[in-house]
Amino acid sequence: MRLLIAMSALLLCVPFLLGFEIWQLVMSERYLGIAQIERDSDPRTLGLGEGTAFFWSMGIFFSLAWSLAMLSQHPGRAQALCMLAITVIGYSLRRSSDLRWVLVILTFEGAIRVGMLISLVGMVWRRL
């Protein structure tokens, strides 16, 4: 019971992070999707709203802080480490890729992070 209480604060954030990851995949498709590629438009000129930019940036920072905090927890450390690793690898690949491949990399990156979050939820569910 004591382990569950210590972990609960960080684990309560998992549904919000899962929602953020799915929202991020949808927004990536909107700004970097096939329709944008076919029009040959630069996503930086589409005018991302201030509110959207704020929540997107804060979501990324919160996800990073949460992953770093989860490294101190024994159950969930592997998922957090995998999420951090895939973020670093994905970022380095996106920086060196053509705009057409950024959406593909973001999709794989997001799918792996969603998978790690679902794995974490399943692990906690089994421990209850």
C-alpha cells in the first residue's frame, strides 16, 4: 500500500500525458500532414495560435519533467527511460531530416511513447 501511495502522484499524470500524446499526433498531422506536403507549404508560415503554442510547449516540458521524475521510481523506470531515449533519438532524426520525413518520425515517436504509457498503466493495474 505504501508503494502505491508514493507512486500515485506521478501515476495520476499518466492519463493527461496520454491525452497530450494523442493530441500531439493530431496536431502534427494538421501542421505537417500529407495535405501540407502536397501543397508544398512550410508549416512555420501557417500561424500557430499563441494558446496552442503555449499548451504544446508546456505539454512537452511537463512530459520531460514527468519522465525525469519517473526515473526515481522503481516501477516505471524502464518506461520513462524508453520515453526519454525515443524523444532524444526522434529529435536528432527530425533535425537532420527533410520536412517530408518529419511527420513519419513524429508518428513513430508518438506511437512508442503512447505504447510506453499504456504499458505503465497496465503494469500498475496488475499491481492493484
